[in-house]
Amino acid sequence: MSGARAGVVSLVYETHSTTLDNEAGRCTGWQPGELSAAGVENARELGRRRRDDGIDLVVSSDLHRAVQTVDVAFAESIVTRRTDRRLRECDFGDLTGAPVEVVHAQRRARVDTPFPGGQSYREVADGVAELLAELRRDHGGERVLLVGHAATRYALDHLLTGRPLESAAAAPFGWREGWEHVLGPVLPELSVLDGSAVLAAEDVLTPVYRAHAARPGFRCTTLLLDGTMAGFAYGYTGQRGQWWTDAVAARVPAELADEWLGGHFELVEMAVSPEHQGRGFGAALVDRLLLGLPHDRALLTAYDDESPAPRLYRRLGWELLATGALDGKDLWGLRLTS
């Protein structure tokens, strides 16, 4: 074993390497796929990153392009490896082989409604959830590398951070050198509370924050890990006549204030316990808080100090609207979709 604590699986996710279809801008779906010359080199680099990374087990999709990636990466390694069809890409059905932009335009609509003749992203996530339960049962204390596809990434993001699958599937898929996750005894639990629920649960917010619970449109998202509160995010409907809205309106251009301020959703606070930061929970809390809101736009202020918060909001699609809008903080906005 790799030395990780018993009962917890250290998960690493890597996407398969570049294929001929990737380079041609086509969605391969359940077709085998073939690595391009650049993809073969990508796979060799994956091996250089991971062969001495304490990996105990490699589990890949059974589609050829994922198997080929692992075979190249671990050609000279004795690490145990196997395949699992539950790590497959979403089956795009009639859209298999279609241009990437055609398929990606439908991602959010296909979370629960299958592609014609294919799957939904929820079906993919359900399969990945089954696999995670088996890994937790059989490989506690080990470090496991999963090699899959974009849909695998959406499912892991949803299951291991609590991020809504609608948000995970619709987000830009930015490649990087692997994603690290902790698979504990219980999956994260995100709950959405209204003002009355927050006031009834005394341990959710501090008295300062609880004073906002009576405001119109109040909503709070909480993160529970193993039954313990590990993070929260909350906000409410912002209106002219409220201190924050009026203070910001006085410091930004009038046309920006007219367009954005008043009737917006104001994201007041988001926090994750220090020991759980860096695991994607901040994005999960924000996305869950905003999901399904009746508002058409959201606003927040954040310090421009190269801290993780501005980087997070930018990654989630927020737009920097004005600098120095409030006590050294910048104003950020997000157009909301239903």
C-alpha cells in the first residue's frame, strides 16, 4: 500500500491522451478512438508523471483510446491495471462522430435526458458512483489512478465535491496534469436552506450572518463531510436601498449600476474549512447556491490580492466588472441561466 490512511482512497484522475478525433474536432463517444502522434507522446509524459507516484492500481475505461493511453504510459511498470466500462465516455448515440461544438451545446440539456439513441450524463455518474463504492470497499488506504474521458471528469466532480452535475457538465473542460481527490467513507453532502431553516439550525451561520436570513430571496448552501459542517455559501436578493448595493452603485459607472444593480442575487459569503480547501468544494458551494435561482444575474465583491477566491470566480465564469468598487474590493458579475 502507498501509506494513505486506512479506509480512505487517494484518487487521481487523468483523461486519456489526445486522439485523431480530438484533433479533428469530433466527439468519439463509445467508438474506440486512436491516439495521434501527439497523443502517444502525451501518454509517455503521463507515465513519467505517474509511474513513481505511489500508484497501487490503475483503472481505465475499456475504450481503446483509454487502454492505449495506459499501455503506453505504464509499458515498463508492474503496477496492477484493469479496465472498467463504467469509466466510458457518455454514449452520444446518434451524435457519435458529430462536431464537438454540436455535442457540447447540448451538455446541460443531456444531464437527465439521454442523447438520442445514447445516454444521459446522470447515467454515467451513476455508474461511476458504483465504481467508487467498490474502490472504497476493496482498496482503502491505496492510491488509485483512474483514466477516463470528459464525462468521467464531470461525474467525479459531482460525486466527490457535491457540485451539481448540471454545472460540472456545462463547465469548460480545461485539461491539466491530473486531478486529486479523497474518497472517504461518505460522499460530500450539499444542502440548500432558506431563511427559516437557517434560523432553526443554530450551528449553520454566526449571528452576524444570520441577521441576513430574513432578507428576501435568502438562500444558504451547506457542505457536510462525515456529518460535520465543512463549508457554506449564502446570499439574497440585492436591492437599491440596501447598504451594499447603494455603496457599490456610488462607486461604479452609472451605466454599469443601471444594468447590474437592483434585483440581482448578492453572493455575500463563501467559506470552506482550511483543512478541506483545495478540493473543489468552493466551486461546488457556489454552483449549488446559484442553481435554479429566479434571478438573471449575480454579483459579489472580492479582494484583488491573487488569493484563490478571484481565481475561483473567474474559472466559474464570473466577469470582473469594476475594480476598487468597495473598500478595496473588486466587483464581479455573472449572468445566470435557468
